[in-house]
Amino acid sequence: MITVLVHREGQTRQVDVVDPAWLVPGASEKLWVDIELPDNGAKDLLRQTFRLHELSLEDALSEIHHPKIELFDHYLYLILHGILPGAGGRGFETNDTDFFLGDQFLVTVHHAPSRLISQEQQVCLRNPYVFGEGPVGVLHRIIDVMVDHYRPEVAALEDRLEVLEEQVFENPRDNPVRDILMLKRDVSSLRRVALPQRDAIGRLARREFELIPDVMAYRFRDVYDHLVQITDEAVFFQDRVTGLLDASLSGQSNRLNQVMKVLTVMSTIFLPLTVLTGLYGMNVVIPYLPGPDGMQFWWIVGMSATIVVSMLAVFRWRDWL
């Protein structure tokens, strides 16, 4: 689906087709073309009308690409990732949006419905001054809101991390390794997207490109600062999750060692008892202990108890218990 917005004579309206005259250098019109689920018709529009380079066109028509920014002859090509809550309320999902920015046009390409893009289109139609700032102004608004959407997901990751930390240290008998690994995967995904995205927006803030005027560079600098905070938190979360996983595995290993120690002590105690009872259970004549026949049993019980108490005392003295 292709949506075309044109700003002309102080008004922004939606049209059905792109007039090539709007793209002629010096034309007064400003154009925003949004392409959702690009098909062959959209490909022809980008190649023939906007004269986009084949390499950037190939990247835009691919569904998954890492964030990056590239400068071509007459436009700037930018890939950024938006963020959405994951299915079932667990984790999050990212989807990339491709931006082509020229002096007189902005083209956005995405492979899934975007509520953010739809909202910004309605804002442009209701408030002509928004598009009056030019395509770069619309680009800044989209990126600013896109980065703002990261904040709730980062807060959700921190909440999950705090719950798991409490579970590991307050309820050591639980086994949250699976949840920790899922959280680690989400944090790694956030870091993998946020770091290159920060670098791309940082180039917009440093005024490297003539298409970005100084006033917009200052706005992008504010967006860059927000992304720096997000990436720093992602790195911090990565360290916390790694430490939490090590603590959980260490706790499980310590509990296993405690169990094995108890079982080893029991086996060691029963070893001499087994020898003693086996000796007096043989079908051979064995010298009697003092007393009548009925006392033999109690002698064996007494010797067994003495052995057990003596061994426990030695273990305690050696700090093995």
C-alpha cells in the first residue's frame, strides 16, 4: 500500500499519485511517500520516479537489516528499528523502517503495518505547519517517537531483572535459569539494535550531511542523547544478567555439593556398620561377647551406636559437618 502526502502552498493533503514535477530541483512542493508491504509497483516507483540507487533499493525491499546510514548522490538512506511489545506480554519485537531523505521528499518503507507512521500522517494532515518544516522535520518526528517507544520496554526489562534477582537470592531452591536465559536473549537483542542505531543517529546530530540543517541537527542531538542512555542501560543490563546467571548456577552447584556431602557422610557411617553386622551374620562359630545369648544383640547395637557417635564427633571436629 502506498500513501502519498504533499505539502503545497501552506497546506498538506493526501493524493493518489506522485507527480514527477514535484521532484524537480527548485519545486515548491514537499513530498512524503509511505510504502507498506512493498510490491513490484512500489519498486518501479522508487526506481523510476525517485531514481534511487539499486543497492539502497535492494536493502529497502529486504525485510531485515541492521540500522545504518548511507549517503547517495541526491538523498540520504537510513535504516532504523522500531520496537513493539512481544506476543503474550513477554519480551519485545523490532521491525525495521527504511528512510530515503531528499531535499524535497521523504520515502518510508516498512514490511508491517506501523501505527507510528499512521499517527504521524494524521498529524501532518491536521497540522500543516508540521510538514512545513520539510521532509527532514517529518523524519525527526518519526525518529523521536520511535526512540521514545524504547523507554517502556527498557523499564519492563529492568522489572523482569529485579524479579529474577529477588528469586535467585531470596528463593535459592527455585531454578530460574530458563527465565534468565530468555531475559539475556532480550537484552542482547536490544543491545544489538540500539548500538548501531545510536551511531546512525549520532551522524545526523554531528551535521555530517548537507541535507540536515543546523536547527534539525540540534534536535537529532536530543534524540541521540536518549539513545545513549538506552544503550548504556542495555550494556549495564547485560552485565547484571551475566552476573545473575553465574550466581544462580553457583547456588545450584553449592546446593548439590551440600546434598552430596550428606550422602557421603551417611555412606561413610554405614560402612563400618556393614562390616560389623556382616561379620556377626556369618554362619561360622564366632567368639561370644560377655553375657547370655540375649545380650549379644545389645552388644552389637551398642558397638554400632558407639561407632556412629565417634565418627560424627570426628567429622564435627574436622569441620566436615
